[in-house]
Amino acid sequence: MRSPLPALTAAAVGLVLAASAVSPASAAARTLTVPDDFNPTLSDTRATGSYGVEGTGLRITTTGSASTDKVAEYVTTETPLAAVGEPSLTFRNTSSGGTPGYQLVVDFDADGSSDGILIGEPGVYGNDWWVNDAAKQFVKDGAPSHTGGSGSANHGTLDQWRAAFPSATVQAFGFSLGSGVKGDGVIDAITFAGDTYTFAKAVVLTSKDQCKNGGWATSTKPVFANQGACVSSFAVKK
């Protein structure tokens, strides 16, 4: 499930999940609006990979085993690695193909830019997380383990990574299926820093009448403060 490392700076951070301990004080159920809550600069969904909301889940599909068969999306955050707990994906595999890996884009040295991606594939490697080939050399050198038997020679549990890089910050979390892996299934939920995320399509109103009877509050693109603001958005500008 190797992924090229995209650039991510502190200026790109949008969704803040504040945390001060390894386990968050409280967990919450949250909804990711698709595709609006995915970071477009980090997206690596290619020509023969696709995703779409299905109920409250996200169906992801690749059609073959070519380099263009990849689905990878990320949600921006700014969360200490010490506070992310044990992130997980709940995935229903509807084929005999591959399953997605969990991905954490990490600023390991707290300088505001990403240095590598930690990849978790519990179905293959248990709780062992490995760093991608494009990670910076100091990350590879500082990895808890340099043995074989994982996705790369540089790997370890998240607790071991936390101990090795106590100032590390996760700048984005997400998933990747591929490249070169054929698969189909539904991500029912993704858990990060104790919060559980499900998925929903963006709601776009198309007329001022839809603003009435509380309809304005259902809009996610854009979000309105009240019914008047919603109605005004459909006013004809002269």
C-alpha cells in the first residue's frame, strides 16, 4: 500500500482535534462530508480508483492491478501522535481483493512540514506500523525497528513510534487502497483520536423554498446561519 509523500505544511491545517493525553477526554461521533472534508492537495485517487458515499459508509473501488488502481484520501488535522490512540478502519470487503491501509501523515520533528507516512495494515501486520519509502531519512533512521517482516524495514508499534518521536504531530489521517491492488468494499467508519467518523454526501439546496421549515439547517455547502441567510443566497443580483 505504499504511497508517495505529498507536501503538507502547517498552513494547510484546517480541522483541529485538540488533545492533551494519549487517550482523548471524550469520544464523539462525527461525520465527514464527501468530498469536501478530504484534503484535495493530498488526494491520490487515480484514474481507475473511485469512491462514493453509500449510506453512512464510503465505498472504495479499484478495477485492476495497474499503477492507476489506487484510492487514497486524507482528512486534515493537527493532533499530537501521543494523542491519537490506536486509529482503525471498519471495512466490509465485498470482493476477494485487497483491503485499505490506514495512513497517518506525520510531522516527526515538529517543524510544521510532513516527514513521512505511517501505514497501519492490521490484517497483515497486526499493530505494527511502517513508514513509507519516501519518508525522510531521519525518520527511517529513528524507526523503532529495522527488521524485515513488515511493510518496510522501518516499523514499530504506535507506542514505539511515540517514544521515538515524542514531539511528532499528525497532520492528516486517511486511507489507501493500492496502487496496483484490485479491491472493492465499504469503509463503514474510521476512528481517529477516539472519535468515530462516518460519511455523508454534501447537501446543496437549489431553491429558496428549500430554505423553509428548517431546510436551511440541512445545507452543508454552504452552511447557513439562519433561514434568512439561506433565502438571501438565492436573491437575484441586479
